[in-house]
Amino acid sequence: MRANGAATGAAPPGRPRPAAGSGGATEAGGTGGGSRYHHGDLRNALLRAAVALAAEGGPDAVVLRAAARQAGVSATAAYRHFDGHGELLGAVAEHARRRLVTRMEAARRQTRGGTGREAARERLLTLGRGYLGFAREEPGLYRTAFRHRPCGSAGRPGTGTPAGSPGPRSGWGSRPLAVLAAALDEAVAAGLVPAGRRAGAELSAWAMLHGAAMLLLDGPLGALGEEEAARVLDRVPHDIVAGLTAPEGPGTRSL
């Protein structure tokens, strides 16, 4: 006579079996006695594995089954935490954007002490260098941070924009833009950037930084030698600031 029925039976293939007395508090991998994660930790373990995949191979390397293998769990267990590839890639992209913003803010804090026009100028320059430095040092994460999500992939129909993102100033990718906007506001307050040139300046500045980064990573600038590429990328922030601070004339206007 069997005691407790299914208590002694095998778990269905590919599905983790809760540890005795845990009430489902742990999830086991399908790797034969491998890792176990307490409830709530597996999602983070999968995300860490997926971030490592992105850092190594960019967004195309972010595959849920590959992340599950890296984390030492079955694909079935992984699907309990992410609906599929799109959700996992979105989580990795968000992580990559946070890393980028952290790098930008760290660069900006290096020049926090001063006041006036020259201090504001240096803050803008270091912010741009921090942005481009992240792209150059973490190309896989940078590519993933701004991977375009096609129409219909959990976004607003016909736009390719994730749900809940009403426009370029909020939602997807907004934090780097917000950091640039704050630095430009400081530059206007310091008298470095004319107030009439401020509107929309964060969009054009971001476009120039992102364009330079992508030309280096996936375009013709990738063929430059190390020193020449470094000179080009150092010049980009200078050219942005020079354009924003040039003397106003009859043809000067904001976006």
C-alpha cells in the first residue's frame, strides 16, 4: 500500500520537484543534481546569465534556453519566470540601460565641484565621454540596451515602442535622455548654452552620441585603429558642446 500517493513518484520530465517540506520554495535545475535556487532567486540567476550572454555576444546571444543552461536549470523552470525570449531580452536591455546611466552619472559626478560656465562645459564633455566609453568598453551590452523591438512584440501596435511608453521622453530608453537633459539645463542656468537653443537639444545631442557609438561598433568607424578611433570619439562631445555654445546669429534656432 502506497503512503501519500504521489509523494514518492517522479516529477514530470523537465519540471522541477519541490524539496521535501519546502512547499515549492525551491526550484531544481534539469542538470542532474545541480543547482537549486530558493524561490525568488531563479529569476535573478537567469537574468545574470542572460546579461553575461549579452555582454559576450550582444542581443542575438540572449536566448532563454541558453540562460537556463548557464544558470543550471531546466528550460521549463526558466519559463516560469520569463514568458519567452522577448521578455528576457527586455529585462536585459533594461539592465544594460541602467548600467549606461550609472556610467554617465559617475562621469558627471567627477566634475560636480565647480560652478559657472567652464564647470558646466566640463560636465557636458565628461557626460559624453562616459556615454561613449560605455559603448566602447561594453559593446555587447550597449547593442542590447538599444535593440529595436519590432512592431507587435509586446509594444504599441505600429510603433515598435513597448507598452506604457508614450514617447521618447518617458519609458523605453528615457533615463540616458533624462541625464542629458539635466546637464543641459545646468548649462543654460550657468550661461553656457543660450536659453533659446535649449529646446530639444538633448535629442540632437543623444543622436550624435548614439550615432558615433554605432558607427564605431557596427559601421565604418570600426575599421579605424585604436588611437584614431579614440580621437574621433573624444572629439564628438567637443563638437556637440561647440555647436550648443556657438555665438547666436540670424540663422540660430532651436529644434
